[in-house]
Amino acid sequence: MSGERARRAKIERRTLEVSISGDLDIDGSGRAKVSTGIPFFDHMLSTLAKHALFDLELTAKGDLEHHLIEEVGIALGSAIDAALGDRRGIRRFGSALIPMDESLASAAVDLSGRGFARLSLGLRDSVEGFRAEWLEHFLRSLAMSSRATIHVNLVYGSDEHHKAESSIKALARALRDAVSMDWRIPGEIPSVKGGL
């Protein structure tokens, strides 16, 4: 990436309900230092960073777990959007099919500039005390604020932890491909519209 701008961004979000800060490097090696006070969520964020090859430092505190999880999605998505800049030279699309023992999940990402999420995670009430709908709130917030179209689908699975983790790993690998630079189109916007 000699001569190109660093694809990094500050993570910063403060409301009356939450305080979130940190750093993101989308050209990292998968290092994560995450503290939200919600162990399973920390595990999912660290897993996302590891398999997307993002270096992520994030500290978050808030009044309610629901608020915190949703706001972390907004903050992290906004940082991804900022790190991508005008999205010149990126591959733009990514997809992955990831197993975890008996579970199999697929994900597809388009860094289109339009936020949208289609999720079918197959989760029941909770995973390790983490309510199933919270993961969907996080992913929807991430998609909208990163201006990405994200589809995540659990193909099958029975263990709740494995279903959630294979879904996050699939998204991470799809993001890893989508944010990657394409050496064939350096400096070009990957769209016939000329902008994303």
C-alpha cells in the first residue's frame, strides 16, 4: 500500500446512554482488544476482527445491554465506512460459506454505499445469556452505518453458540474479501455509476 492512505479510523460514539471509543485498521492482521462488559459479545467482536483481518480496539460502556450492542454496531460500521474512504480500488463484493462443527453459515457482502441487511440466523432465545435478537440488531446497525448490503444465512445447525459463531465468521470472511484492494483497478471506483 505504498503511497496510499492508511485505511484506519477512530471509533467514537457518545450518547446519554453509551460511551464507545477505539481504533480500527481494516488492513490489519486480526488483532483484537475488546471490552464491552458482555462476554459473548466480546467473543463475537474478536471473532469478526480475527477472520476479517481487522485490527480492532474497542471499549464500550452503557446503561442497557440492548443499547450498547446496537450502538457498537453503529460505531463500528461508521468506522468501517470512514476507513474505506471513497472505496476506490476495492473488490467491493465478498462471500463465504463457513462451517463450525454441525453448523454451516453463508454470508455475502456488497460495499455498495447502501445499507441493508437480510438475516436468517436460526437462533432461538439466547446464546450464553446473550439474547438472539441482539445479534441481529448489531448486524443491522453495522450494515446501515457501514453503508453495506449484508446477507447472512444459517444453512443448518443445532448448537446455538456454533450457529452464531459460524454466522459471524462467514460475515468476517466476506468482509475481508470485499474490503481488499483489487490490483487490477487501482484508483477506480468499482461501479458503472462512478461512485459508491
